[in-house]
Amino acid sequence: MVLNTQDDNKPDLTERLTSLINNLSDEKKEQLLEILLEWQRREQRQDTRIPCLIAVDYSTSERFYRDFIQDLSNGGVFIETREPLQVGQNLSLTFSIPNTQSNFKISGKIVRAEENGIAVQFDKKLSGYQKQIIQSAISKKP
């Protein structure tokens, strides 16, 4: 005997969602898609991110830039920028964690480009010392 844990008079969750989505305007569907994609990106992150405002100098093979890091983790950063950078571009970054004497010089690759900035994943694992500095910055955040 199979137990049905769902009330037979209620449509299943997927049917309910499909019905609701079908009744949305195209604009609302686009907004919903962005929300779902953001949820998916957040679930894929392996490292804790901290919001911050850290000046960063970075370069592509063509030119140098200066902007601000908006969040930081052991695996990468999000840089607020209006520059027309592309996913897949390699970058060299240099920045300092506030309240430390530590400069970071690390390379990374753009893994996401948005209207307000770029997500950069570090190419290599941080050294133990670099991880310790970032971890202490993360643990100081409320």
C-alpha cells in the first residue's frame, strides 16, 4: 500500500508553480528568472562572503583599472565596475585588507559579469597566510 501524503484535491507544487508562472507578465517572468539564478549562484558558492569596500587595482592584458571590491571570500571577489569586461577574461589583482599590513597580489578569472560589476574567481588557492588574513576579516564582521 502506498501512502499519499498529499491532499488529492490540491495540485502538486510543480503544477501550482507552473500555473502561477504562466500567468505572469514577461517582465515579471524575467525578474523571477533573475531571482532564481541568483539563488542558484548563492548555493554554488563554497566560501563565506563578507561585504566590504576595498580599493583594488586590477588589469587585463590590455589595460589597468581601479575600482572597489564589494565582497570578498577565500575563493574570489565581486568588483563593482561599469567597465565592459567579459566572462572568461583573466585579471591580475592587487589589494589590501583594511586594518592589516597585508597586500594581496593574485590572479583570477571573470566568472560572471553584471550591469554593476564582475565576479572574479581566484585562479589558485590562497596561501595559508592569505586565508588566515581573510578568515580573520570574515570573523570580525557582525
